[in-house]
Amino acid sequence: MAAGLSFFKLSFLLSLLSGGSDLFGPGAESGPAQIGKFPPSCNRIECPSYDLVHSGNGYEIRRYNTSVWVSTKPIQDISLVDATRTAFFQLFAYIQGKNEYHQKIEMTAPVIAQVVPSDGPFCVSSFVVSFYVPKKNQPDPAPAQNLHIQKWDPRYVAVRQFSGFVSDDTVGEEAAALDSSLKGTAWANAIAKSRKEGGVGSDSAYTVAQYNSPFEFTGRVNEIWLPFEMHV
């Protein structure tokens, strides 16, 4: 198992050092939308836990439990792909022990990128990329320079899954498709209210979650997330 996890981590680094074209290149195709597929990577590495609240047409609603993430500072870029590649260098170094505790940390999934689009003329967006901290490290997550810890209270998340490799051309389309599938539902109203009141999800347009190593060519699962608060 340890050797498998080391290869999983090394595969990210090798892809980055080679330019990452296979991982996030503009030619990478995104597969069809799917729903309810359990990410295969979560069978071998830790993922955040959640309860499935509702399955709809092209989306599902989850309630995530309390979780901890280590996050980059906002990265300004026109490309989610390039921003995520930049962030991976920082996050990979962090789990390899470049933190204040000199602590090696197990690989988890997913790696998420919170996307805040800009209204400026050059379409520069802000991306905060985060690594899910394993439960055993969550009581005292290791601090690190240029990274910060996010502690999430339980929250609801509207989710749309899609397969294949993530590319800049498809993430916006997938996010728009999730928004469209939610229209007219109580969930859409809850998301709008949470954003209006400055609650969960108000600080970003959407989040992209990626679960797989770049050398996994089958069973790939990616997700668009719209976090929100649900007041009963």
C-alpha cells in the first residue's frame, strides 16, 4: 500500500515536471456527465465523508461532515489548469514534509480549486487550491509558509460529476450545466440565499474537485461543487 501511495504522489510530480500536458492539457477530453459514481481513488486513499441527501436529474445534494483543508493563497491566472499546476508544487512539497512540523502527510482526494471569476477585460480569475487533510492530522494540522488552514463546518454541496481529464474548455460548461439542472428546485433557492447572505459558497462561483492521478486513464471522476448553507 505504501508503495502504491508513493507512486500516486510521484505521478503528480512527474506530470508537473514534464509540463503536465497529459494531466491538464487543452487537448484533454472531458467525458460525459455522470451521477452517483463513487470515485475509485477513494477506495485506496482517504476522502472527506458525506451523506447523500438527494439525487436529481444530473446532480446530487450531499451533506459533508466537518473537514480540514490546507489551501494556497489566491492564484491569479486566466487558466484553471495553469493555476492548479502551480498549486500542486506547493501542496506536494507540503505533504512531503515542507511544513513547520517537518511532517510527511498521506495523499488524499480530492484536490479542489475554488474559482472566483473576474469581470475584468482579460478574464483573469482567482483560484484557491486545497488539499484535504487526513483525519489523523486534522486536530493539529501542520502550518506552512504561504499556505493556510481552512476548517469547514458541516455544509451542503450540490454536485455534478464528469469523467475524463479536466480542461479549461469544459469546466465552465460543466458548472453552467449544474446551474441549469438546479433551476426551479428548492436547492437553487437555498444556494441563492446562502450566497446573498454571505454564507457558505458566497466567496466563489464554483469549485472543481479532482480525484485521480494523471496516470489513471480509466474510471476518472471529477466534480463541480456548489457549497451552500441549508437552514431548516
